[in-house]
Amino acid sequence: MNTDLALKLALALGIGLIVGLERGWRQRDEAAGSRTAGIRTFSLIGLLGGVFGALSNASGGPALIGIGFVGFSAVFAWLSRAEAEHDRDYSATGTVAAMLVYALGACAVVGDMQVAAALACPSCFPHSPRRPSSWCQPPLPS
């Protein structure tokens, strides 16, 4: 196997891992099986984007990335909608984050690895709690 491709696919997997780790940590108190996506799913989404990127490189055209993106996005949005209806909690953030992880996974393989890696960490912020953490708040006057 091409070590360059293996490194790129590992980065694609790692991008999903970072986002999934943050999402899983935030939802750690929820019942098992009650979330659409967590650490495993987001890791696989990043890898899926990377695999479609590699297949696109092998076939000589970027259309395969787009086809995979549309198919993946439709399935993930459908699953997220079902979860939202069940929980009565409507938010597009999880779906958009999943789409971003797929795109960054593809970028890690066909584009610039450094750009993909640099964008992975800030992509965790939309999943952060809506209220600032205690370390973000100014100290109270004494």
C-alpha cells in the first residue's frame, strides 16, 4: 500500500475522531444508542470522505467525491431528522458538522493535508455547549 495514501487516510480518520470525541463527550450522559453520531460514526465519516477522495483520484475525476457527498448527506440528514423528531430537539449543527467532516476527509486525501488538519479543530466549536465554559467567563468581582 502507498504510505502517502495511508497517511492521508489516517488524517481523514483522525479528523472525524476529533469531532466525534468532542460530540461524544458533550453527550456522554445520554443513554446508549440515543445519538445519531458520536466518536465512531464521525471517525467513519472522515474515513468515508477520504476513501471517496482516493477513489476519485484513481478514477481521474472529482465527480465521485460529489456523488458520495450528496448520497452521504441525504442519508445522514434523514437519520438526524428521525432523531430530532424523537427528541423534539431540532438543530442542523450535527448534520452540517458531519458534512464538513466528510469534506475535510476528502480534502485530506485529494487536497492539502495541512489545510484539512487546521480546519478540523475549529470545526469542533459548533458542537460546544451553547453557554460558555467557566474558563471563558470573566472572574466575578470580589
